[in-house]
Amino acid sequence: MLFKHPYVLYALFALIIPILIHLFKLRKFKKTAFTNVAFLEKIRLQTRKSSQLKKWLVLGARLLLLSGLIFAFAEPYLPSSSKKQQPEKYIIYLDNSFSMQAKGSNGPLLKRAIQELIEQINENQTLSIFTNSEIYKDIRIAEIQNELMDINYVAEQLTPKQLSLKFKQLAKDTSNTAFIAVSDFQKHSNNSYSELTNLSVDFIKLNPQELKNVVIDSLNLKNIKNELLLEISVSSNDFNESIPLSVFNKKNLIGKAEINFSENNKQKIEIPLPKNTNINGYVQVVSPGLTYDNKRFFSINKPPKTKVLVIGNGDNSFLTKIYSDKTFEYKSTRLSNLNYADINTSNCIVINEISDFSSALKQNLVSFTNQGGILAIIPPSNENNSLREFLKESYSIGLNNYTKIPKKITSISFEHPIFSNVFSKKISNFQYPSVKENYQIDSTQKILSLEDNSTFLGQKNNVFVFASPLNKQITNFKKSPLVVPCFFNIAKQNTPISQISYTVNEPNEVNIPVTQQHQDKVLYLKNNETQFIPLQQVFRNYVKISTTNIPQKAGNYSVVNNDSIFNYISYNYPTKESSLKFDTFPTLKNTALSTSVTSYFSNANATFKIKELWKWFLIFALAFLAIEILLLKFLK
């Protein structure tokens, strides 16, 4: 038997006081004269013996009464049979990832776990709680009760290695500290949470009731048809319900579809969108599982017209047809009539068969490309030209060995951005164009190649070079189906086109088209809830915006300066939390596995429970108080 307050036992020494009083208390008897002295003496002796016995019994009852009270105030108890000690501190990991939105038997997993923690943990217990995004160190549960109830879901979940480091950082002494991890333990990689058993972490594994979840895996824009391409999947193979899908532009419904997974748990949906308009919208489905992935945001910005400047002495009529007024601002000039101010306002410059490059032209072209401008060069047939020197000195591109051997253009780089969206598949029976003369191009990436594997169209950074003039006397390339996508997409390489959506907490770069009078303005992103200034870099005719850690929340954002809206950007959460696959714990050592916070603490309290005896000693004292009263009243 042990005592919570052993110092109270010193009061037992005070029991000597009633004993001394009993021993030294002398009672005087009066003498009464009677005729029969012997008879009276016998009565006197009997009375004194009875009185002495009563006093000893009352003294014993009082001593036991006081002893019972003293022992009760010392709070005696029998220790637990468990070898573990009651922890002095709890360090708890509370998983607030999106998968914890799933519903358990008593509501959402995270909200129910928080409620049970508040109910089960003693108000005076010191503990530390950390989530995937927050840390509450050395606090009591009552101090952060409101903050816990308002915890937001996040897209990231700590890995087992990160969890181990967090536990060790928060624990000053691991000898008498309980480590608890509350999560559904969703499995994202080959890492196993069983690694945490080396730290004796107790797992509270929360299990969702519903394992069916519909998720929008991806959404893309098919520019040719202006259609939204969606890939949607369901986590269960026996999902036979039809799911409605809606597409909104702000609050306006612009598309609907119905998805059925009876034959396949993955579906592709194409939804036509309004043309030639800005769309700042979202796609929404109805899912019986998680809610965070039911909505995906997207933005489609009407691209600005690309400014194309053609400088040359050759035939530019084919370029006039390619660069139409709907998509481009086209301007053509001979070298003798060139206004150098036009170079600074252009997105793409095409040099068509120019032999003489003045120092002023060289300087302006180099400055133009250094600031992000696209330069396409069609060489002249005249070998005595300064183009070779200009390309070599300015861009380290070799233009050598002009040969007059007929060749065919037989190879296309289908992966290159110029042709990646042109062909639905790789083709081998294409009617390839041919050339009669060509230069040898060195130090460039091949886009189009001749039959001898030499380069016909090469690229280095933002400079594109053809291997021969494109006039009809030398090549029939202008009549080939390749000429339109080739020049069209070369010019578009400089046009700032943003994706329809980006992912939060990942490095993203977005090019925002701005006019020169707005290039010195600071752009910021905003929506109805927040606004912030991202990292930005100014280039020719556009500003590059870079975001990584912000924004934290998915949604549609406007790129603004004062009251002017320059563009729309949409962010979405990653979909890895949508996979309802969870880690298993087949064997656990030095740890416990529970399915709820309540069951864990109930088992823990039973393990560490002590048998308190103070109530029995108090009853013992009350019993001897009653005995003393009875002795004084009824014992004659």
C-alpha cells in the first residue's frame, strides 16, 4: 500500500495524547457510611472494574477513529499491476489532411476525434498537439479548445519520417511521455507508418464508413474545338450510380453531363465551351465520399493578338495568309523602310532572305531576343552574306556549307511544342516536301530534318533558323501542310498563354500579357477572401508571376492592379488525398492500436488505474465513531 500524501501520517504521533490523558486521569470517589461495610465494599469494587473496562473500550474506539481519519487524509492506494508508468505528458499528432473529411460512424473523422480528445483528456494534463500545419506546444486542452474545433483541412500529410522528427522535437524527455498518432493513415508511397513503432507511438486509426469516392483527376482544354476535357474516376469497382456534372462560369451554368461508372471506373468527358470569351469558372460533381475534390476550378483567358513583324526582301505573301487579323497583328516591311521602333513592340520577328546585317539591326535584334522576343530567320541563297557572322557571334549558331543537292524533308519532331498539338498520332506516309539547296546548321535542336539527318529547321533558345530560302525556285515547303503550323506556332511561342489551372503548394509560373505602359505596375492576385503580391519579373510584353507557397486555398483568382483586371488564374488541390487506400499494421511492437480516441483513453486509464483506499478508511473511522457513541450510551 502506498500513500499520495505520506507526510500526513506524522499525525499518528498525536494519538499518544488521548492515551496519556486516559492513563493519568484520576477519578475521586466519595465515601458513604453504611451499616454493612463489607457489602458496600464489594459493590464499590465491581463498579470500578466495569467503569475501567468501558474506558478502555472507548479509548480504543477513539484511537481507531482518529487513525482512520489520518489514513484517509493520507490517501492510501494500491498501485497498478501494469509495468508502465502513468505518462506525465502527451504528444499527439492530429491528422487534418483532406482524407479526414470522410465520415465515420459518428460524423467526420477529424471533427469527431477532436471532440473526443476534449472529452477524454484531463483539464490539468500538460500536452503538445501538432497537425500537418499547426503546432500547439506545452498547453492544456482547455486553452486551445476553440482553435482545435476550427482547424482547417489541408492538402498535405506528414510522412512517417516527418512525424518521427516532430515527435522528437516536441519531447524533452521520452522516458515518461506518451506519443499518440490520430489519423486514417492514408497510404501515399512505399513508406510505412510501422516505422514509428521504434518510438513507441500509439496509433489511433480512424476508419471511414464509405469507401466510394468520385474525383476529378484532371481537366484540360482542347484548343482546336474549344472543349473542356475531363478525366473522372471512382475509387470503387462496384459503383453503379449515375453522377451529375455541372460546369459554371462564375455563377452561370454553361455545361452539364451525366457520368455512369457501371462499365468502367474511369471516364473521359468532353464539354463544349463558349468561344472567344473569358471563363472564370469551375466543374462540380456530387460524390458520396470526400467533399474537397468535388469541385475543380479553371480559367480560360482570351489570348491577346500576337504582333508579328516581317523584315525582308523576299516574297512575304504566304506569311500574310498565315498571320490573319483574328489572331495576329501583322506588319511587313523591306529592310530599307524599317522603323526600328517596331522591333521593340513586336512579339515575333521574321527575317526573310536578308543578306546585309547592319550593326544597328544586329544590336536591336539581340536586344529583342534577350528580352524574350522570338526571331525566325529564312536565309538568302547568296552565300556572300553577313547572316552567318551574325548568327555565330550573337547566338553561337553555325550556318555553313551551302550545298545544291536535292533532298527531302523526312523527319518531324512530333514532341516539339510547334508540332505537339498538330498531329493526333505519328505518321509515316506523309507527302514530305523537298529542297534543292540548303545550308548546314549546327548547334541547334532539330525540329524538321532532311533525309541525310541534317537540320532543315532548328531552334536555339528563342531563335529559329531554316536551312534554305523558302522561295518556290528552291523548295516547295510553302505548299506543304507543314508551313502553316510551323510559322503559326513559332510566332505563338512568345505569346503568354497560361494553363487553365495550377496546383497549390507547387512551383508555378504564369505569363501575364501587359502593355508597355503597365509594365512598371505591381500586380497582385485576389479573390473574395484574400489578396497577395506574388514574385514577378518583367519581360517584353508580359510579366512572369511565380507562386509556390501561396495561395494555400484552391479557387479562382484575378490578376489585378488597382481596378484593372489583367488575367484570371485558377488553383486546385492535388488529388492524392482522394485515394482511399490506407496503411495496415499487421504487427505492432511496444505500441497500441485503437479505432477511436475514446477507446484508447479508456484502455489506457484501465491500464494505469490505481485502487484508492481512502474511502474505506473514512468508512472505518465513521464505524468506530458509531461504536464509541454506542459504548457511551448503552454500556453501564
